[in-house]
Amino acid sequence: MKLELKSCICNIENTYGSGEAPTLIFLHYFGGSARTWQPVIEQLNGAAQCVAIDMRGFGESTATNNSYKLPDYAQDIAELVQKLGLTRYILVGHSMGGKVTLLHAASQPKGLQKLVLVAPSPPTPEPMDESERSQMLQTHGTREAALQTAQKITAHPLPAALLEIAIADNLRSQSAAWQAWLEEGSQADITTDLTGLNLPMLAIVGTADPVIQPDLVEREIVGRFKGVQLELLADVGHLSPLEAPAQLAQIIKSAL
């Protein structure tokens, strides 16, 4: 069913499932949307209540104050949890959503049980060639650029329907949010905020991910926090929710 929270800046696309397990809140990658997680949630088959959202500036969300800073995204999650009345929840953050997940967790919110970080953008500045950053800023909004991005960051061609989702989500990303992540969010160093963070964490990354490579996850997540469980997806690229939803769902289910 679709759940409307009109006073919430982020858009809740769908909720699924029920049960006694903590609610899973899914945060998408840069240029993605809530529907990125649809194939994974379907594979979870009601193991837990799943809430997938469009973060501000992406999908069908709105941001009335045009602010797209990391603390804004983290606060959106806090407001969402409060509005839904959740007492136990797990955050599942992919790429950009992973960095937002970490910053939200830094405040030690009541009820947050665990973090599942899927190819997470690191707490330090995300490595990116400056020429690539400039090109992404200049070409955003064109179908050709969106297609090239989807092809570049996946290990194998996506099925046509999923490729169209990735392209369409890229194109409907708001320009201000796109620019803010590339110029500010991805480059932010939030390590000081994470001092003292001590929550169970599961990190998942594809061995063929060209954006967030396994050695980066090992250094920035496994090496920074205690007791992180690391899972590798063999021959999977950056868009694992679309590339390997069954494998990803099985690993996430183990976190419940």
C-alpha cells in the first residue's frame, strides 16, 4: 500500500509486510529512488515490514527549503521514524543512502537496532575523479548521460525494465540535489560525528563495484567500526539492488 505523510519532506513510496521483526527502512543511492528497492523487498517476501522512501530531491519527493545537506537527510529519517511511531528499526542504506544512514545513527537514536550498509559512500570524502564530477554536473538531465552512468556502474547489463527505472530515476533527480551531493555531500567528512558510534553493522559490496570498491569498504567501514560483518557479492557492480536482488535480500534477511 502507499502511505502518505504530506508533512514529511521525503516521500514514502511503499510499505510492505508485517511481523515482529524490526521495520526495515530503505534509503536509495545517488540518483535513485524508493523503487530501486522493489526487487529486493519482493524477495524478502514479508519477512519484515519494509518502508522504502524517496529522499529529498529524488524520486517524487519535495524539499520546500531547497536544502540538500547531509544533516537535512539525517533529520528527515528521524522525522519519518517519529511519524510512523517506530520503536525498533533497521536502516538499509545504499551508496549515498549509506552515508546518510551513518550520520543518522551518529545521534544514537532510540529504537535503531542495526545498520545495513550497501556499497556505502564512506564517512570521508568519496573518491571521484574531478573530471568525472564535472562531467556529471554538466550532463545531468540528458538520457544519454543517464544511460552511460547506468552502464558504467553495473557489472552486467540490467534487464530492460530495470534499466529504464535507473534512467528515469536519474532524469527526475532535482538539479539542486544532484549538485549538492556531488559538490558537498559526497565530499563531506563526517568522521568526527561518528565518534562513539557503536551499533551492529552489516556491510555489503559487490566484488565488481567500480564506484565503491571492496577495499574502500574494508578500510572505511570494517576498519573504522567494531564488529562489522562484511559480505561480498561476487561479480556484482554498484547497483546490487537491481543487479542481484535475491542475493541481497537473503543477506539482509540474515540481519533480522
